[in-house]
Amino acid sequence: FEYGRNFCNKFWNAARFAIMNLEGYTPAPVTADQLRMEDRWILSRLARVAAEMDQFLGRYQFDAATRTVREFVWHEFCDWYLEMIKPALSAEALTGDRLRQRAVLLRVYETILALSHPFMPFLTEELWHALPGDRGLLYDRPFPVADAAVTDENVEEDMAHLMEVIRAVRNIRSELNV
């Protein structure tokens, strides 16, 4: 129960961050050539998670499905992606970077809410209606499917290497009290 509570708290805080940064935003299309590495990575990982969720739910493996979405949200979306996009979102002017980040953030968070809906229906429905745009019930939307067009093994490998380097630097800083 404690782990579930902690996850719901993390989920809620991520939603507050997303909603705060999407306030007043009118959804706009983003082309593939406008995406930066972190955007391509999160969209690729999200597509893989959607495919895994579909497999697990099709085999009635609810524990594995729950774990898959929870690990993605906590360790990839919150711990890495949101931290990477904070500088672009904090820009005062509506620059191209900020507009692109908002578009990707909305797309990813909408999908996360839909993937999480079978396990946290009340929380996800509440958060769904807080996002910008005219929205019906999340319950009425089709379940997300994997988008093979955004899956990119190379960018996932590149991000994995970057994350390893960042972890190593953080460990060295911690060991040396820097």
C-alpha cells in the first residue's frame, strides 16, 4: 500500500507540473523533424510501454501491466524526461522550444493517463479533465496502441548511454562531496 501511495503522489505531482506548464496552451502539431533527442526517446519508450501493456493485459497479467506503466512513469517520465524539459518550459517567451515541449508533454501525458486508467480510474479521470482542450470522458477513449513510427532503438541506446554518464557523474560528485 505504501508503494502505491508513493506512486500516486509522484503521479499527482507530475500532473501538477504538466497542468501548470500546459495552462493556456492550444494543442499544435509537431513534425518529426522538430523533435529533439529527449522527445524522440520518450515517444519511443512510450510506444514500447503501450505495446507491452497491450500484451500483458491481453494475457490478464495485471501485475506486470501495472508494473510496466509504473516503472515508465516513475523512472523515465518523471525522473528523466520532466527534468530534461524544465529549462525549455521555464522560458518566458513562447519560443519554438517551449511550444514543441508543450506539444510533446501533452501527447505523452495524455497517453500515460490512458495507460494508467485501468488501474487508477478516479485519479486519471480527474487529471484528464484538468488538461487543456475540450475533453470527453477518458473512459470513452480507445486504449492507446503502440505507434511503431516513433519507435527508435538508436535514440533509446543513445539516451541509455547519456543516463549512465549522468549517473556516474552524480556518483562521483556524491563520493567527493562536491
